[in-house]
Amino acid sequence: MSTAKKKKQPASRTSKTVKHIVSHIMRILVTMMLVCVITGCIVVTAMVIYVMNFMEVDNGVNLDNINQSMTTMLYAEDPDEGLVEIYRMSGEKRRIEVDLSDIPQYVQDAFIATEDKRFMDHEGVDWVRTISVSVKAILQGGSQGGSTITQQLVKNATNDDEVTPIRKLREIFRALDLERNYTKAEILESYLNIIFLGGRNYGVEAASQYYFGCHVWELTVPQAASLAGMTRSPNNRRPDLHPEKNKERRDYSLECMRDQGMITPEEYEQYIQEPVVTVDHSGNDQDDVDTGDSAVKEGISSYFVDAVIEDVLADLMEKYGWSRDYAYDRLKNGGYRIYTTEDIALQTTLEKKFADWRTFSSKQIKPDADGNIPEAAFVLMDYDGRILALVGGKGEKTESRGFNRATMAKRPPGSSMKPLAVYAPAVEYDLINWSTVLVDGPATKIDGKDWPKNYENKYYGDTTIVEAVRKSRNTIPVKLMQQLTPERSVEFLQKKFGITTLVTTGKYNDFGLSLSIGSMTDGLYLKELTAAYAPFGNGGNYYSPITYTRIEDANGNIILDNQSKKTRAISEDTASIMNRLLYEVVNGEGGTGREARLNSKMPVIGKTGTTQDYNDLTFVGMTPYYIGGVWTGYDTPKSLPYKSMYDPDTIWKNVMEDIHKGLENKQFDLSSNIVQLEYCTESGLLKSSSCPHTAVGYYKANAKPGVCDIAHGASSGGDGDDGDESSTPSGPDSGGQGAASGPMDAPVIG
């Protein structure tokens, strides 16, 4: 009995051990279950909190306000083709938005077939594909893709590309939210406009232009498939740099299109035989130059485009208070549409003339010891303030936004300042008329020497205003400035003619008599000088010069409206008299601008300007169609090689002959209040029967000189060394006498 009991003891101990192990395992399992439940609760709670936070905070994607860089376009009006793109600017990204209606269905199909074949059916997330990809990722490792077009759009629009489960969760919620708030068409349009397609190209339009030299609506089906095949690794599948890799992926996209019934099997077989052919960018920075039908250079901008950019930057800074750097960043990346005043044909003509050395000299001028040659600039405008063409240097342009002599160089205008600073205000204020006689002699002394001197270094005595203008006498403007006062002249230049470079403070300023003959502290912009002459050809109105009319953002909203500002500078009567005086400069006997006369006999008026030591040459010439201002000189002032160089009026003619080809001759319009009358060339008064030498002049009907009553001797009289004047003025216009008021005597000013 004792033996039996001893045999049962090991079984009892074994049973207890088993029970203990089972109990321990159960506790572990229960603990694990509790941990799982608690963890699950935490995860679910976290997800609920995340979703609630997502819904409370606006973490969704607003397709109307996607912060994406877009390419800015500059346009000009072409009379034959309408609005033409002339230049484009882009920052790090080149992107051009287009409407979905401009994207052919086969382009849309190529991306849908390749990237998201159930796009039209799912609600932002393709759950079947997502689960399948997730399982493969767990079993095989790595990433297998799986994002829908909607999810890709979310990622591209938010730049949220963190590789974590939380980021993927955010993407899913955002995609679902996006589908609730936007249509499939809106989502697809945004996707196709911002998808990265290699280099600096974003969106199908920019990529189409860059790789294939055409708009997206001009793509072939294989080209569309080439773009659709790039999305997973754009830079490695660029059709221009990696055509073999691109073709492999292109053919896969075509296969997807075939399998989904978007193209026929026959079309598929045909398309895969086509080689990958792209625009040749050799010799250019591949990411800086667009070529082809509709594409325009981004690399080297024209002088006109440079001027537009500078004007736009200044206006953006002024209107919005932006810094220059920020304004330039917005200009490059804002997708603006800038509508310029450029006349494409005129700009092309001007650039060709400035590329030809024969425009400027009888023989090619060699560089000086420092390697410099004389430079030049030209501004062409209409009479409403619109700059139509401009060039800021000779020869081929080699850099963008370099020094633009047409808009940035401040140079002394010489005698081309006389009509603006002296003659126009003097006629406006009735200090002088056409035939007022002044004494051509020194106005004062400086350091004991007579001042000023004429170009010929001699004086001519009694001289009429018309003769002083025609032959660009220096003494007469100085004496008139003494009457006007420099202060009054400066005010006239600033308020009436839009001159902004006058210095009115400090020790060295422009309140001096020398302003009357074009000597300035800082100088004058050619753009401003050219615009200031407009009142002499349009009846007295000054228009602020503009290079663009408006700027729109990518949504068509006008952000800058830039219409020229009109100012009544001088009366119509004064403008007409100044017009005829400047006609004498070009067409009168001994006029300083006679080389500007056009072979077509188109009327030309204008004024030359030459500075001391022949450093700067200027001519502003006008026809009934255009105003053209030309300057030539060294960038660092020094005497020009005048023996081989043409005068500025000759340069002007060489340009304007081509500008006016095919234009009908017409005359300037003059005020009906201007009368033509014979005057005595000795006294400047209206002729009497005793006057031996007479000419015809232009006068305001209400401000005519009196009748000559002086005793005449044998002298040939009052127009310097010219003797007799012709019985009619050089101008082609004629007209009867208008209504007269009381006579105004023409004094002799000594």
C-alpha cells in the first residue's frame, strides 16, 4: 500500500506543472489580447482625433489656390497674326496653364491609362489597388506605387512627400476630401497642369513646347504617351536625353491605352514603330531655351523686353510695396500675361539696322586702345506715348537685362534741349514769335571770357528766332533763359515734358543758364527726350512713355493697368509754331538736320544735339507717323571719331527709311488759329511796302507782330550771314490769314 502511494506522486507533480504552464500561457495570451485591445483603442482613438483635427483644420487642397510656379508670358500685337508671344520668363519651374478643353482626349487617356485606369470610378482612392500594393510591399519589401491621380495631385499640390505611414494616411484623407469638393474634370485639369515632367518642365503644355516644339493640343498620340510614361521617373525618362528609356515607357503607355480600348490594336502596332524625336537644343542650355513653332527664347531677351521688365518691376514695387527681389520673383513665377506696346515688325527692323555697322559709319570703326567702340541707342514711339521699338546698343545682344542705353543711360542732350527748355515756353508765354529779332552775341562773361560761344566760334548780330533755331545758335537760347529764368524753365520741363532727371537740390544743380543749351548735372534718358518731343507733332499733348499696357495674373485678373498719362503741355498754337520751326532745322537752308530728310519726301521735323568735344550726338526726328530719338557716343565719354562716323541725323535717316517703307506721305496737322504772314527779315515785324527783304512766317492769330516802320538801309538785314530769305518758308504748308487781334511788336533783345 505504501508502495502504491509512492508510485502516484510523480503524476501529481506533472499535472501541477502542466496546469501551471497552461495558466501562465493563458495569462500571457490575455495580457497580449489586452495590449492589442488597448493598442487598437489607442490607434483608433488617434485616428479619430486625427480625422477630427483634419476636418476641423482646413488641411484640404484648394485647387484655386495652389502655390505653384508658373511661366510669365510677354505678348505683342501683330497686325496680321493678332496677339503674338514674344518672350517668356520662368524661375525654377517652367509651367504654362491650359484649360482641360485645350488638352485632347487622347492626352488625357494616356495619363489615365498609365497612372490610374479606374480614375473615373473611384472616389479618390483605389482601394483594390492600394490593398494589393500594400500586401506586395509587406511580402516583397520596397514601394510599389499605387497612388491614384487624385493622390498624386494632393502630393504635388501640398509638397507633402514625407515617406511615413502618417503621410500616406494624410494623403488618403485629403484625396477623399478633394473628390468630395471637386469634379473629376477639375482634378484632372489641375493634375495635368502641375505634374513634373523633367528638367524645369511642369505640366503638359510646358513639356509639349519644350520637348516637341508644339502646344499640347498639337501632340501626336505617341508624343502624348511619351509624356505620360515619364511620371514615375521624369528626369531618367526624358525623351530628349534618354530616348531609349522613354520609348520603352512610351510603348507601355500605348499598351495600356490599347488594353483599355482607347486605341485600336492596329493603331498600337503603328505607334510603337515611331521613333522618339524631340526638339534639338544643342548649343543651348537645355533647361533655358524653348524652340519651335510657338516657343520663344528665354535666354537672351531683346532690349525692348529688358525695358518692359524694368518698367513692370518699378510699377509692382510702387503699387504693392514689394521689394525689388520679391517683385522679380513674382514676375518670374507668377504666370503673368504682360501685354506690351511693341510693334514686332518695327522692332525687327530696328534690330537689323543696329546689327549693321553701315548704319553708323562710312567704314567699320576699329576699337580704341581699351577695346571700346562708339555705342548707340534708338527709341521709336507713336504720338500717344506707346514705345513701339527700341534698341539699347549696337551689334548682337549677348546678355539679358544688361545695360540698356535707350532707357538707363543719362547723357547730356546738347542742343536738342533748346526747343524744350527755351523755345517752347517762350512761344507759349508770347515772349517771342517766329520772327522776333535777337542779337546773336555773348550773354555774359565767365572768367573774363565771353559766354556762350556758337559752334562756329563767332557771332552773327541781329538774328530772327527761326534762324536761331535752324542753325542752332547758342547765344539766343541763353538770352531767352535769362528772361524765362532757369527756375521757370525747370518747372516747364518737369511738369509739361515729363523730364525726371533734373537736379534741383545741392551745390551742383540744373538751375543755371547752361541748361538752355543742354548742359545738365546728370543728363537725360533718351526715352524721356524722345517722349518730350511728341507735343510738337500731335498738337501739344505730352504722353508718358509706356512699354506695356496691362498685366494679368494666371486667372485673368488685371494686376497692373498701365495706360499712358496725358498732359496738355503746350497750346495747339504753340505746338504748330514749334512744328514749323523744327521743320526748318531739317528742310531750311543751312539747317543742322538736313541729312534726316527721307528719300520718300515724307515730312520730317527735328532737332540735333551735339555736346562739348563731340562726346555725345543726339537727334530727335519726327514724321506724321512716328517719333524717333537716336543717341551715339562712347559709354565712357570721350570724343567721337567724327571723320568716319555719321552725324546723328544721318543715322536717324538710315533707320527711318526702312521704318517708313510703304507708308503714304501725309502732312502734320496744324492749328486753324495759325496764320502765315510776310515779315521783314531786318526788323522781324510784318512787312511794309518799304521792306526790301521779306520772308513768310507762322504766327498765332491773336499774337501777331506789328507792321515794320523802320527806315531801311542797304544792309541785307537781320538773319545773320544768310542775307535774303525766300519769300515763303521751307515748309510745304500754306494757308490764309486767320482772325487778327491787336498787333504785338517784336522787340530786338540785346
